[in-house]
Amino acid sequence: MVSKMADVLKTKKRDYKYNGPVSSSDYNSRIEENYQDLVYLYNKANILDARLASAFERVLKDHIFLASAIQDLLDRVSSLESASSQLSIYSFSQIDYGSLVGSSYAVAGTELLSFDPIYNVITLPKVSSGSFSKLKFGESGIGQIVPDYFKARIDNSYPGVDTAGAIIDSTPIYNCILDSADKVWKRSIVSSTNPTTGAQLMLYVKIPSDSIGTLKTNVIKINPFPCFSSDIYSIEYTSDSNPNLTTADTWIPLNKNSYYDGVSSAIGKVAPGGWSSIGSDSILNSGALCFQFPETDVTAIRIKMNQRNYLLEGSQYVYTYGLSDLDVRYEKYLPTGRTIIKYSAPAGQTIEEVTNVAPIIYNVPESQLDEAFSYRIIYDDNGVYSLSNPGSNNHVWIEVTLNQLADKTAPVLSDLIIEYI
């Protein structure tokens, strides 16, 4: 299925010597061509109206829940700012390798750690020629397409309003893998009640292997809809050959090693569904998610979703949830890389000494952090960059080095916290 419409008009250009058709057949042909073009343009206008309406609905619903999330973030920032002698990556404009170009600490383009502005993570340099999606395909001159072998299934047999017989308005499930902003897979359930369970389902997606030639996977990206509204309860995979997309398949939590079990700050950074206490790692009101893990054979994934939030329309409760831009990928990485992160002292203060540097990396076990991460502190000593501390610094730079683990895990740096006096 092609995701966009080509502009091919029927009306031909004619050079008339006497400013008009010279025969009735030519006149009739021109009128027929004009008619076909008018029908085409009318249909395209309707398609564009539908796309605009869909995009506006998406923006409106995202806006409602983003406003709530922003207020929550403002409250958290106020709380964090009250704490002293600690700085973190509050903005990725702090990635400042450009300032050190020409110095002995300059980072070459080939070794620069990659930064993803959508998922706000820093990881190893990517090799684009060896990286590819398992779900997204395109054709030259056409754009993204939905292949015939795309297969997905919904299980809505869970308690709540999203059940058989409910009033449901849904877009095609294949919309979940499309990149276009006006394409989103969503389910809107109209209910006369608002149970505490809300709406919930399990989404199964098969990963085609025939067209790619490898089952190796190490990245999953998920964009819940509406943003910061839906909950992601669990993410699991199977390596079964020819999976049925049912509970009969062998399902394994993506966080099968239960990394950072019970550590509340890791929620949203480790894939949910792997901790010992069921549901304790659920990602409530989830934003965009990206999980990187060791190379794993994946033939299908399943995602348990929940929507507790609703919009009230008259006396009816409307629960809306879904996904967009879902991707399952194999990313090839260089084994090591560096970047530079700048920290500035708060107004009226200076950094006399950095007493601790703590990386926030949740896809690497604590026992292997020293293998995955190392750093150096760089100072500006009267215009000369140095590892020697001159004292009373307005800024310091942390040179970060990340290394791939033996199991091919690419460390994901979510934050870097420094303590100072």
C-alpha cells in the first residue's frame, strides 16, 4: 500500500493556431481531460482535508496531555533547582565539542557519539550503511509503503472499556509504522462509564525476516499516542519461528535480565515487564521511548498498553490510545566514541572543584559501568584547555567516552550528573 498520492494531470498542452480546437473530437478530448483533472483535484482536496483533520486531532489531543506533563516538569525543575552543588544535562545544547576544535581534546567526526533529539539519548557512533529497519520500507519515487507481508493483531480481551461490542473508532493498524505526522494508529472508545481499568489491549507485531535475511535486532522505538497520556505496561519479544501472535508463542520480557529492578528512576529507561514485582516498571503517561539491547533474534514483539485518561464529551467518556512511528531496528555501531558536555555554574557561583561524575546508563548492569563509561574533566585556564584545575571556574567540560560491551550492547547515556564545591 502506497502512503502518498502522485500528481499526474491528464490535460495536455495544445498549441492552437486560431485560439481554439479545430475539430469536435479535439474539443471533446480536451473537455474529458479537464473533467478527469477536476475529479482528481476534488478527490485530492478531500484527501488533504481528511489529513489536516487527522493531524489537527492528533495535535489537539497531544496538546491537552502535554500541557499537564509540562506543569509536572515545571514542578520537578523547581524542586531540583532548590538542591545545591549538583548539575545535570538540562539541555542537549550542552553537547559542546565544537568549542574544543583545534585543541588536543578535539573530537573527530568519525568518533563522535550519536545524539537522538527525539528520544534524548547519547550512544555510540552509528554506521548508517549497516543499519536498517525491520518494519519500514520504501520505494524510489513513491516513498514509504506498507508491505503485503506486514502482520499485526490486537487482543482486547482485558478488563475495561475496550472490549468486544464497544463503540470504537479506529484507524488502520498499519498506521503505527508510518512516519507521516498525519498517520497514527489510534483507537477511540466511547463509554458511558469510566472504570479504573480504563482501556487496555495487547498489540502483536510480526517482524518479517524473509525480505531482510537476518533476525538480529537491537533497538525498539515506540511513540505512544496521545503523547504523555497512555501507559506502556510491558514489552516482550519472541524468537519462535513463524510465530502465531498469540499467548501460545514463547514471550520473553525485553528487559529479560531485570536491569535495575526496583529502582524508580529507571522507569521509562528500561523496557517494562521485566521486574520481579509485576507492573512496578509500567511507564505511566509515556512519552517517546527507545530501548537498546544486545543483539537478539526477534521474530515478533508484543506491547501491553493502557489508557486511564479520558476526554468527557457530553455524558460520554472517550478513551483514545494508539501508536505512531513504531520501529524495530538493527543498528550497527562503532565500538567506541567520544563527545564533550559543557556545564556552567549557576548565576553568582563558580565551580571550584568537581567532586563526582555519575553517568545515568540503564541498559548496562552496574557491574559493567566502568567498562562502558569513562570521562575526563577539562578546564579553561585563561583560554587554554587543560586537565589541570585553575579553580573558580565559570564552566567545565566533561569528555565522555562510551565503549561497546562484549555482548554488543551499545551503552545509552540518559544523563550525566556532576557534583561540585
